[in-house]
Amino acid sequence: MQLPLFALAAAFEIGGCFLVWQAWRHGQFWLWLPALLALALFAWLLALAGTDSAGRVFAVYGGIYIAASLIFMATIERIPPDRWDLLGAAICLLGAAVILLGPRG
């Protein structure tokens, strides 16, 4: 199953982007190196997802990324998602599931 791979990729992408955000907004320029490393690991993990199309991988991953971003917001930033956040994430995950699990032939 690709879900653990997508979840790990999301963790590295969100972590890397957050480090860039921290470096830029707070002048902590030493964070650029771990940020770039995390983003490189994200891209490598996403490339491991075995599908016939990079675009399909990116589309499925988009739904996972949205849900993971809300988890980040709730756990790291301590901002609870509201019902609209949760509804939007559910719609995106449903769309990602349709793309991932749809019959191809």
C-alpha cells in the first residue's frame, strides 16, 4: 500500500516547508540546510510511489498533503481545524481515493 509512503513524504514536505518558513520569517538562516534535505527526501519518497503516471501520484498525494497539513496545524501550531477544514480535507481524501483506486484498463 502506498499510504505509508505518502504519509512519510507529507511529513518531510511539511517539515521542510516549515523550516523554510522559520528561516525566512525569523532570520534563522541555518535552517536552510535541513529544510533542503527534508524537501529532497520528500521528492525522493514521492518518486518511489509506483504508478504509471507522475501526475496521478501528485494528484493522490495532494489529498494526503491537505489532511497532513491540518494534522500539523492541530498538533504543532495548536490551532484546531474547524468543520470547514475537516469537510474540505474529507472531500480531498475522497477525490484522492477515487483517483488511486479507480479501475484502469
